[in-house]
Amino acid sequence: MLSVIYVSVADPDLGPADIASMVAGAQANNARDGLTGALIYNGQNFMQLLEGPVAGVEACLARIRADLRHHGMIEVRRRLVDVREFADFSMLYSPLFRAHDEDLSRLAARRALDPQDERLMSNFLGLGRPGGAG
Ligand SMILES: Cc1cc2nc3c(=O)[nH]c(=O)nc-3n(C[C@H](O)[C@H](O)[C@H](O)COP(=O)(O)O)c2cc1C
């Protein structure tokens, strides 16, 4: 399976209702397509992990890349995996993941992972485990 994490710059006009309908659509599609993952949003940037069969993840990423609700998509991690990190979530969306808002902005501006992103990443990935972090 393929697992990809990207960051992007959100359209500034998006409101809570836009995010809610986007997440609902993503969850329905991903359940259909055998994809799982997680999404966080700090009001300016998205970070998303998408995992599943290689062709399915690539097709979904192509749709997401063309989506006008954000731009500047940069992959910060891409790996082949045997085990999913968000096996129980068609697309976990955590509006409570706000402690790292500035860390996410910094990562999106820098456009590459850096050692100082370690806590952000471990708390993000922790959302997929029982009792979730963040
Ligand atoms: C930040 C962001 C994350 C998204 N995540 C997903 C996703 O996980 N799965 C998905 O199918 N679509 C996702 N979308 C929506 C796609 O870009 C696209 O609109 C959708 O897949 C089209 O599906 P539809 O034909 O059912 O409308 C996302 C869009 C954005 C802006």
C-alpha cells in the first residue's frame, strides 16, 4: 500500500460548512475506494495523510491536486507500507488539533519536513491510535 502525507494552502474563503461537506464527501469516497487517512486544518493550511492501494491513492491525490479549495500541494512524506496508520478512519478529521496550528503553518511555508516537526508529526499520527494524541 501507499501512504502519502501532503500539506497545502487552503482557499481563504472556506468556512466551517465547506470543510464539513468536503470531509463528508471524502469519507464517502474513501469508504467506497478502500482508502483511509486523516486531515487537519488550521484555518490556512491543510495536512492530510492518505493511504491504501497504490492506484487508488494516486487517483485520489490527482483529484485532490486539481481541487480549487486549496493549492500548493507539497508531499512531505511518501512511503510504501504494510500496515495502515488510520485503519479505522475513512478520513479522520480533527477540528480539535489546534495546539499545532503554528507548527503546521511553519511546515507549509517551509515545504519540507524538518526535525522540529517531530512533535507535530507524532501527535498527528497519534490521532489514528486508540486514545489519539493532539
Ligand atoms: C484538503 C482536501 C482533502 C480532500 N480529501 C479527499 C479525500 O480524502 N478523498 C476524496 O475522495 N476526496 C477528497 N477531496 C475532494 C477531492 O478534491 C474531490 O473534490 C472529490 O474527490 C471529488 O469527488 P466527487 O466526484 O464525489 O465529488 C479533498 C479535497 C481537499 C481540498
